[in-house]
Amino acid sequence: MAVQPFVHATRPGPMPAIPEIVVPPHLDRFHSPAREYIRRHNKPWDGIAVGALVFSPEPRLLVIQRAKTDSLPEKWEIPSGVVSNDPTKDATITSAVARELWEETGMLARGLVRLATAPAVIGSPTSEAQLQTEADGFVFSNSTRTKVFCRYVFEVDVGDAVPGGQHHVRLNPCEHQDFLWVSEEEARDGIVGEEKLKIDFTSEHLQRLISEGFKLRRNSGSL
């Protein structure tokens, strides 16, 4: 069943000073400011977004529920957000992953493991604002169709910050109201635990991307 140790509905606060997160060589290209990355790859994007897949050893994946007062109220997602162009906030795309994870869950990223992606479902109701799969990312427009972003989703190593351990998820109540650690089957089916809790993800694409994250982890021998 789903594991949910304790909900802290308080802002995590400023991120503590920690050593720079470990980035493997195959992800070196993301150790760059967002604007520089877009320019270097000659892309017509307005910005870059990032997401974090955080697994426990079982493995289970951390998913968080959007607040009732936010857009897409009470939908489930992974920690994610837009990379800031302010270098004092996000010096690089990789540092933005760590910042978003901390601000939304209070967890410290120790390193990036790999990218996960999944193709768009063309013509599905949930993909109206979704444009295309771009290499290892996913290009989408904002809700007003005025800006275009590419989102990259990374599996993130958080060390011993796992269910039942000494660390707890701390949510920002302005953005999220609950969290769960879900299995591959629970994420795929949208049904969690013996109580058969139904969870609705923000998009079908996210649900398939999560499945791909489990698959990549399994194929790498991490399970």
C-alpha cells in the first residue's frame, strides 16, 4: 500500500547551503543557465521547466497533490517548475531542479541520475496545449498559449530522505496539500492502497512519463 509517513504543511524555508549536486557526464549539458542552453541549441522556446522523480528503495515514487486554491486543483503531480532566468536564483538548469524540489517538498537533491521522457499523445483531450517531444524533453505551451517551454524531467537522488526515515516531506500549503509514495502499479492505475484511493494526475502524459521513469530505473538495475 502507499506509504505516507507524515505531512508537514509548512514552507520548507530557505534552502540550506549544501555541496553542488552531482551531475553525471551524460547530463553535463544541463549544467548551464536556461537562456544559454536555449541559445546554444537554437530553440524557439520562451523558457525551460524541470521536474523531479524521487524514488524510495522499494521503489515508490513521491507524488504531490496541488492545493484546492491553485490551478488544476487537487490534481497529482511530481515536484516541478520553471527555471528562473535570474542567475542568483537558478544559476543552471541543474540547480533549478534542486531548488524546485526543496521549495515544494523540503527534500535536498544530492544528485541527478538520468532523464525520463515519454512521447505526446496527439489528439488526446489532455494534450491540447502539448506540442511535441523534443529529444529528451517535452515541449508545451502555457495555459494562455502565449509562451512555449521545454520540460526536462530527471530522476533525482535524495540520499536517505525516504519513507520512514529521519526526513519528512514538507509541503508549501499555498501550492500543495498532500503527498503519497506510490508504486508503479498504483501510478499506472491511479488507484492507491488498500483503501483504493483514486488519484488524478495533471495529465495523461505525466502518468506515462512516470511509468517510463520506473521502467528506466528497473532496466538500469536500480530496483
